[in-house]
Amino acid sequence: MIDKETRERIIALVHKEVVPAIGCTEPMAVALCTARATEQLGCKPEKIEALLSANILKNAMGVGIPGTGMTGLPIAIALGSLIGKSAYQLEVLRDLTPEALEAGKRFIDEGRIDIQLKKGISEKLYIEIVVTAGERCATAVIAKGHTNLACVKDGRLDNASLRQILPSESSPTAESEDIALNLKLVYDFATTAPLDEIRFILETKEYNMKAAREALKGNYGHNLGKSIDRPLAKGILGDSIYSRMIARTAAACDARMGGAMIPVMSNSGSGNQGICATNPVCVYAEENENTEEELIRALMLSHLTAIYIKQSLGKLSALCGCVVASTGSSVGVTYLMGGDYARCCAAVKNMVANLTGMICDGAKPSCSLKLTSGVSTAILSALLAMEGKCVTSQEGIVDDDIDRSIHNLTAIGADAMCITDEMVLNIMTSKGC
């Protein structure tokens, strides 16, 4: 049994990283930052300047904004200023009304919003909002985490304040205060912690499976989840546990990326990661008739594995988040199949051998396709692991040591793929559309 203090630190970390969100977390974080800057200003702004890191721009350009029928940052910024409440965190726009939407559209049409790339920074998650009204001016900054308000002040940000927000890479950060995880610690905690201490993780099922059900009532994104449920797909994929696992995952993603006003439980700042870490595990547990305790422990194992991988990858990177979250769900499903720690490790190695290198080219409706690719691999990796099959250290980037295998994956995503990130953003911003 892990000692109480360690359990409390892990639980605090899960509560920090697994939170509700409406819509894609990047534009919602920009809306949140705008709302906080407006609150600091104390009145409706006449002008809003948004200075954003490249990864924020990439992930916010093509995604639907809930309840608006519109995509991209301008409407998120306008509504964050007009009706956003920072106390709502990533549900910042939940008070949206038709009247507010019309006001937001007018705000955009009047040319009051200026969006630019923040130059001279290496931080991938950076949002700086400057709001002005007459002679008055206020600034809010979110950095390193989607809800981490690093600075709120009257006036503009000066260089000294920026150095405080983004210290040198050798300086300690808020992230370093979190408990450092490894896969054995994740497994031991999830499988042995007192059930009442971790029962809260069932909220992820409540939110994310509901999102999948609600998605079937409308037409969102590319309707991938609904397509998998239709006769043609069933004739190809069958009416199976596999097809239902990918369908429920895709449907929730369809709704979220398509701008549905449906909250989901996110993981490490991403709603899609939260969906991918939750829905495959829930569907398998139901179909396999696992007990509630087994489901709770599998969900904790899935979400905490994703959080662990993100500790070395970073909140935003060139690596698609489905790689991280589906690795978590593969571990969770392996556990539900009766797998022990060794088989969970095998599942992770199988995932690393297959999905490494999948690029993130922004948040958008087609993310549901990537999630189904991740879940498909998660199922195959779990099945192989349960058969005692595992990719060896003689193959590719997989190492005998499971944590080194994970860090090989994250080193590629966080460091080696940086030039890929730049190219992806350049392609996205150079297209005629």
C-alpha cells in the first residue's frame, strides 16, 4: 500500500489535471484569459489584443466554438470579454445566449480584435490578452497550463513581468511541484488505493459517455461516431465491442470539435485526451461485465498514465494527444482483461512501437479520426499484451525499461518534432482558406 501522503499528492494531481471543459481547451483558455483581463479592466473593452504562442494558434484556428456555429479565435475572444466569467474556468462561456452571440459578432465586425503570434518565447502554452477602453488598459496572461493565470495587472506587460512568468528553463516551475510519477507508482496507486479515495474518477464516465450519447442526437463534425454505428460500417466492422469502443469515443469527439454545448472531462488540458482515456475503458468494462471497482481502478489507471506521460511531454507539443490518451486507455483495458503490471507494461511498449510520430495539426473536427486510430491501436496492444506478446528493445525506440520507453516517446514529441511543429503551423497559416 502506498503511504497516505503520497496518495494525497497523486489525488491532488488528478484533481488538477482532470477537470470539466466546454469546447476545445485552447480557445476556451483564450476566452478565459480575455474574461479575466476584462474583469481587471472593470468595463467593456473597446479593443482587445491577443498575443499567442504558435501552439495555441494551431489548436484554436479550426475548431468549433460551442453554441455559436462558428470556428476559431475571434468569436471566443469576443464572447470571453462580453459574457465570460473567469470563475467558470474552462466552462467560461456557459452563460452564452443568442443575444450575446449577436453582440459578439458585431464586436468582430467592428474590427475590435487583433490576434498576433507572440514572438521571442519558447513556451508552447502562452496567452497574453490586453484590453483597452479609452485611457485605461489591463492585461492577463495564461502560461504553462490552460487555467494557470500567471499574471493579471493594470497596464501592459513589461519585460520584467514576462521574465517572472517565463523564467529560464533551468529555473523551477509550478509543474515541478507536482509529484513525479513513474509507471509502477501509477499502477500501484490505481490498483491498491482505498476505493473511496478514488471513486471520484467515475465523474469522467458520467461526463464523457453522456457526451457520446448526446452527440448521436445531432450532426457534429464529420459524424464519424454515427457512421460507425450505421449498417454499412457494421457490415465491415461488425457489431462488436471493438466497434462500440471506437464509436463512443469518436462520437464524443465529433460533438466537442463540432461546437456542441456539451461539457466533457478533460485530461492534462485536453478534452479529447479526456474522452480517449475514458470512453474505451467504460465501453469495454460494460461489455465485459467488469465490476464497478474494476472500472474505477481502470479509469484511474488510464487517466493517471496519460498524466504521467504528459509530465515529460508537456501540455502542448507536435505529438498528437491521442497517442498519450490511447496509451492510457490501453493500460486500463489491459487491466480490465485481467492483466498485471507486466502486461500493462507490454501494452505501453506496443503502443510506443506503433503510434510514435503522429503529428498534431491543430484541434478540428477530423480529430475524431485520430482518436479512433489511437483506440484501435490501444485494443490491439492490449490483446497482444494479454497473449504475452511485446515489442522488444531490439525494435525501434522501445527500451527494456518501461519508463525509458515512455521518455523516448516524449523526447521525440517534445524535442525532435519541433521543426515539424513549425512546418505544420506554416502550412496551416499559408493555405488559401
